[in-house]
Amino acid sequence: MKNQLSAWKYVKNNKRVVAVLVTALALSFMAMYAAYVLLITTTESFEAVMLEMPKKISYASLGNKAYGILRDDYETYEEFKAAYDAKQEDLIEKLRAYPGIDDALYTQVIRSTYQSVMGSYSFEVPLMEPEKVPEFLEHIDAKLLDGRMPKNAGEVLIDETIRKNGGYHIGDWFQKDWFGETFRIVGTIQSKGLLSVGVPNGYSNNGWYIVVYNDESTTDLTGILQSMGIQLGDEDEVLDAKEYYRAYRKDVGDVIDAVLVTLFVIVMTFLAILVLVTYVSFMRNRVNEYCLYASLGYGRGEIYGMMLKEMTILFGFGTALGLLISLGIAFVLHGLIIEPKGLIGHIVYEEQIFRILGTYVFLMGVLQIPVLFSLQRIRTIDAIED
């Protein structure tokens, strides 16, 4: 009675070929996973600024045409400025009375930078009088982690994540490359939208904005302004949830998605070619072995079962090794780059693991073509003599 064909014999006796395939599978898994960790960290990090921040704070910088006033309608600049200020103050009062808006104020704004793995993003830091800062922190659900509240000109509170990202410490000058020794960090806060706040220091700023304290029901500041009769034009700037989301999809989400897809296709194409060539080569070298099994009375189904088990063992070892290496590298990246730099990311991304596993299953399916072709070439002992 013939014994059942063993898939382990080939694996044990052909360590070089097995090692090549297992290594290729493991390294490909690692490449796709490590790249995903780094790239998706960019996405998740920018989400905190670009998608979470506008749930609490929106900005508007409006020109005179938005209020329906023209310079030519006034004899002096003073009259024009007085009309503009009156319109703006009226709008601010209407915004304060709007359901879902806690407050609105016209103030200076500076910009801070958040640097991720791929690119950086500049976001707004409102400047207000010290007595206004506690109200701002309460609105954004932020708490003071270290240091003290600002009380003098040029003192700022920055989010702890932004502090790590910029390599700041309490007492450092904030955005020194832009503003010199103008704004000093006096404390760190923790907020969901990575928000920061400061006190003006003269007129060092990146512009004046209406800062709106909104909630998730009033994130469409553009729509609210239009409902109040504001005629928005190209010279006006409204930074609300819709604008941030548009910028996020255009500058972050779509770019990262395209890079991930391209990288995934390149790695999988390389892996598919390597595995296909290697597999076809060693199956071709084993034709006589398969013919011998057929001559000993084993059917094509039994031989195919052995070949399928061999393939499963190789892919299983390659996948397991690749997963272990990938999680190890993700852990190192998180400890050396992501966490110290104030970026947002994780070690385990189940969706990417299942995506890679799915492509490996697909690759095993593709390999059935040369396997079935080899089965058709199996003959009895006469085929060995040929």
C-alpha cells in the first residue's frame, strides 16, 4: 500500500529554493507594511489638524466687497474704514447670536507648521488678550499639561503634539524663523485638534481674521455667512470644515492614496514575477519526480494536493516571517520617529495586513496556472526516459 505523498520532504531537502521564496515573500510583506505605516502616519497626523480642528474653530478674512461697501462710495478713507468696521462688528454680533456658535472675535493670527513624514501643513494660531484664553481653552476642551497660562505680550500655549513635532521646550521662542524673538512658549496643552493659542505682541502676525467658536453643527461657516448676506468673492478667505476637507483630500488624502497604490502595485508586480519565475523553474526541474510518483500509482489529484501543500507551507512561512518583521519594524518606527516627532500613528494596521494576505492568496491562485500545466505533462515511467 503506497504512502501518502509528503509536502515536507521537498521543503526539508531544498532549503535554498525554499529560503529564496520565503525571504522574497517576507521582505515584500515588510516593504508594503513599513511603507504603509509611514505613509498612513502622514494621513492620520494631518487629520487631527485639518479635520478635527475645524470642528471647534473656523476663520474668516473678508474684504469690503463681501459687506457690500465700495471705497468709491466714500469721500475719505476714514469714512470708508468706519463703515467697514461697523459692518464687521455687526457681523460678529450676528455670529455670536447664531445657534451653535459660542463666540466670535476679530483678532491677529499667526501660523504654525506641523511636519509629517511626507510634507508639512501650516495652520492658524489665534492671538487674543490673556483674559480670553481660558474661554478659548474651555471651548476646544483643552487642558493645561505643563507650564502656566499666558499673561504677557507674546506668550503662547502650544499643543503637546506640536511641541514634540517642532522640538520645542517651554521657554523657547515659537516660530523663531518667522517672527524672531517675538513669541515665547509658556505652557503646553492637550487638545483633539492640536490647537494652540497666544497673546499678541505688537503687530507681528500673518493676518487678521474673524475667529469663530463653532461646534459640529456650525462647521459650514461659508453657508452661515452667505445666509447673513455676505457676498463672498475670490479675495475673501473662509477656513471652515468644508475648506479644510477639500484641502485635505487634494493635498493629503488623494496624494497618499496614489502613492500607496503605486507602491503596492510595484512591489506586488516584482514579487509576482520573482515567485512565478522561481516556481516555474523548480517545477520544471521536478517533472521526472512527478512522473515517478505517477508510475508508483499516485493520481494527479494526489500529486496536485502535495504541490498545493508545498505552496501553502512556503507562503505560510513567508507570511508569518514577514508579519513578525513588519510589526517589529513598525514598533521601532513608532518608538524612534512617530512618537518622538509628535506624529499620530499605530503599530498594528489590520486593514493593511488583510490587504497583503489577500494579495498573497491571489498570487497563490495565479500560481495554479503553471501548477496545472505541470500536472498535464505528468506521464508514467516512460516520460522519464523521454
